[in-house]
Amino acid sequence: MLLKMKSEGLKYMDQIDQDVLERQIFIAATPETVFSFFVDPTKMVRWKGIRAELDPRPGGIYRVDINGHDIARGEYVEILPYSRIVFTWGWEGENSPLPPGSSTVEINLTREGEGTRVLLRHLGLPAALKEVHAEGWDNYLPRLSQAAEGRESDQKAWSM
């Protein structure tokens, strides 16, 4: 397992021989606040994407237009308020190497002192797409932290 720390507080834990990508970040906000950024379309676009269509219930749509041409789409699988969100993930578009719903993102929120430890696990990624998704999550998780903590993001939108 590869482990290294970045100044933003992200922990990288790529499991090299598995199809799981893991990231952790500590956010100085309550689990209730962080949770809302995964289920409220207005809050989603404060940290990821330019438009979001979210129906946070099992079977409900998860669709985020990341930058005007890359659209992540799946559906919510599990919602446990303030502690766990699971949704499927893929990319819209003809001949997408990762079609909508073909991988799964698990978000676990754990209260830690006055903040929240976020554990993100992205499962079912083909080896060829793991690095680009790692770069994407590495771009967006610090933005989630900034948004949930009430700060403005200093990072740009992601492009695949």
C-alpha cells in the first residue's frame, strides 16, 4: 500500500493490486454540513461541477456536469444521513471507457473532534482509469473542504 501525505491533509492510499482508489481528508465542519455537500445540488456545484441533478435516495439520479463536457452519472445506492453515501459512477458519452453506473463511490463520514474525517473509496475502476480518477478526487476533495468550511475555492474545474 502506498501512503504519503499532502499539505492539504489528503492521505493517499492506493491499493495497487486492487480496483479500489481510497482518499481521506479531514474537514473542519460537522458531518451534517459535509453530508449536505453530497446531496444538495446547489452545494455540490460549490465544490464540484457547474450543474448538478441529485435525487439522494436509493435509485435516485446522481448527475454532475463537471465542466460543460464531462458529465459524471450514476445513481444513489445507499444514504445514511450524516455518515454514509454510496452512488454508482461513470461518464456519459458514446464509447465512454467507464459508462454511467459502472463503478461505485463510497463516502464515509466520521465525526472527529470538532470536524469530520471523510473516507472516499472508488471501487470498480479499470486500472487504465485509476490514475485520472485519483487526480480528479485529489483536485476536488480540497475544494469540498474549502466549501464545507465556508471558504472560497482556489482551484479550477477539472477536465478529463
